[in-house]
Amino acid sequence: MKIIISPAKSLDFETPANVKEFTQPRFLEQAEKLNKKLKTISRKNLSVLMKISDDLASLNYERNQQWSLPFDTANAKQAIYSFTGEVFRGIDVTTLDESKVPVLQKKLRILSGLYGLLKPLDLIQPYRLEMGTRLKVGRKDNLYQFWGNDLADSLNSELEDNELLINLASTEYFKALPKKTLKVQMVTPVFKDLKNGQYKTIMTFAKKARGLMVRYIIENDIESLEQLKGFDTDGYRFTEELSSDYELVFTR
């Protein structure tokens, strides 16, 4: 089983990771090319391009200028310990049993606008580059064109023929992995809360639930759909009548 998630905008590079092991991102050459483009963009134009405040544009301008290879633990940090958004709060890697970190490294992949496809222990430096950003690089008009089939090809090379792919990424990020390019069955868990008599996806809750499901899979050595349906963290339950072969709906 492989799991795909999105990255987070919020980062923590002040708190040291509680593991010494690390790996290097597979697509560093492409990341360096993207960074070279980002280095040429002014604070003002970053604000417009990324639709962010002047303060955030200034912060990320400095990040872009300081970004440099090679990565080591003095100038970079393992990805799973760097992202701090709701999904990553759900995973809560700092409280995960140390014996499960290699399992996480094997199963989890993080899509990234800058780094392409990350393993949890891949080193990264601070950045902001959402996959949907219309960054023109050479003849490529946006990041989906820039990455093309590279990310799907990379993932396919890791997947066994009958392995399950669990999509816990946002639509924006999963668009970088076109379904028709993937060689295995993909299943997307969906999380809904009862509100005003109807089950609805409340994004903050859904994001955290994605992280909770990652942790559930890792802690319980989940390998099959039937086992996945047993997810019951934070009051969620599998709801068969709302689900399909390719979408598992969990409600609470």
C-alpha cells in the first residue's frame, strides 16, 4: 500500500527532528530549476503570483534567495517533521513509535510543487510553491506541465502490480498524478460531518482526518480495503451506502 498526501503551507524549521536518518529528494535537479526561476521573481510579483500578503511575499522571497544545494541536516530538515498543517497534525509524527518510522518512509509519499514527490525523511529547505501556481518555466506554462508524467512514473516504479494506492491528497495536488497514468487501483477516502441534517465535507476537519487515517494505516499495518474500512478514529465510521468502489466515505 502507498499513500499520497499534499504538503502544508505552514512549516517548522526551528524544532529539531527527533530522528537522525534522512534521505535526499528524488527530483532535486528539477527543484533547483524551479528555484532558479523563483529567485528571479520580486517580492511584489511573488505577492501577485501566489496571491499572498506583502509580508508573506517578503518571507518567501528570502527563502527563495537562501535556497541552495547540497542539502544536509545543518541547512535542511526531514519533510515529515517540517510540515505542520492539519494533515500533519493528524499524523503527529513526533508521537509515532520509533519502530513505525521506517513503515511511514516506505508507504507515504508527499506531493510538492517544488520537490515533486517526497518521502517522509527526504530533506527539504523552507519554501512556498503550491501545485496550482501558474509559474511559467521555459515552455511550460504551469507546474502541471512542468512535472508532466514524471511524478506518476516515479510512483509507478515503486508500486507493485496489485498494490493499493490510497489518495489522501487534495484535488489541486492529485491533478499532478493523472489517473490514466497510474498502473494500480486508486481509492480516495472522503470524510464528512453531519451538519444541519446533511453530511458535508468540512475542510479543516477533513484535512485532519486524512492525517489521522495515515497514522491509522501505519500503526495498524493496514494492507487491504477491508482493513481500511475499520478506520474509526475521532468518531468516524465507514458508511457503505455513501461509498463506491473508488471512494470510501467516512462519516460522523
